[in-house]
Amino acid sequence: MEIMVLQKRARPSHANAAAEFDHLLREHVPALYRSAYRWTGTVDRAEDLVQELLVRLYPKLDELRTLERIRPWALRVMYRIFVDQVRRERSSPVQFGTDPPDDGNEEEALDLIDPAAGPAELLEQELTQQRVLAAWERLGKEHRVVLSMHDIEDYSLPELAQIMDVPVGTLKSRLHRARAKLKGLLATERISSLDRV
């Protein structure tokens, strides 16, 4: 009976800790998921990556309380988890392919379409979106990470250097190579789509 009383007393603090953890991280989860999705290229793997991050961060609630900016710190932890996963996959005899995402988010794609555009403009927008997505999927993971964090999420190079634990000079060259690779892929994709027409 004394054990039950102790358990009842322990539960509110556990519930309080869970509520505080939720309060600290809830607003950051969508941004973390977007980054994870851009890095991994699939919905399932992005969800798994964010889940793994949250599992690892929960025991560090005391450290989370002291942080002024949680998102860059959490992003750095998630990046390290991602790099570890990529290294494990490369050394694994089983290799996973990346299938194009089919997460049912047609509504989000429709939000990007200009309602005032005519049929020709709508077709061009759709073809452009398809070319960009095809080129993005062909980029290497390292290139997707640096492009998504710098060009899409708008992290500065010094912030990225801290998150990724890489010198700024190395990041500059990675970013340059990633942009050049994406540009080349987009040009190739455009030529191949013109060949089909």
C-alpha cells in the first residue's frame, strides 16, 4: 500500500515533466520535421528521425530548461542522429532505396498554385515543381542537408557550422557544390523533359 502511495505521488511530477517537455518542444516539431523530411526524402524516415530525437531529448529536460534557443540545439542533435543512421546504413549489407513521397499532401501542393493562372501557366508550374522534386531526390544526402538548412530554413553559415560541427569554409564549399549539383540536375531534367515533348 505504501508503494501505491509513492507511485501516486511520483505520477504528478512525471506528468508535469511530460507537460513541460511538450510545452518546450511543441512549437519546434514542425520545423524539425521539415528538416528531417528534406534530409531523408521520405515521410516514414523523417517521422522516425524526429521520434528518435524526441526520445533522446526527453531525459535532458533539465538541460532544455536552460537553453535560450532550443531549435538550433535540437537540430544539431537531430543532425548527429541522422549522420549516425547514414553511416550505419552505408556499412549495412541491406541497402534501402528512397521512394518518392506519397503522403497525401496534395492540398499543400494546391496551395502553391496561383488561382489566377491560365492552363498554360498551371502546366508550366506543375512541370517546374516536378523537375525540382526530381532533381532534389537525385541530390546526395549531404547536399540536401546543407541546401535545406541554409537556403530553405535560412540558417546562417556560422549557425550551421555550430549545428553540424563543421568549419565555415567547409560549409561554404559544400553549399557551392550542392547548388552547382542542383543546377546541373535541373538543367539535365529540363533537357530530358524537352526530349519527351
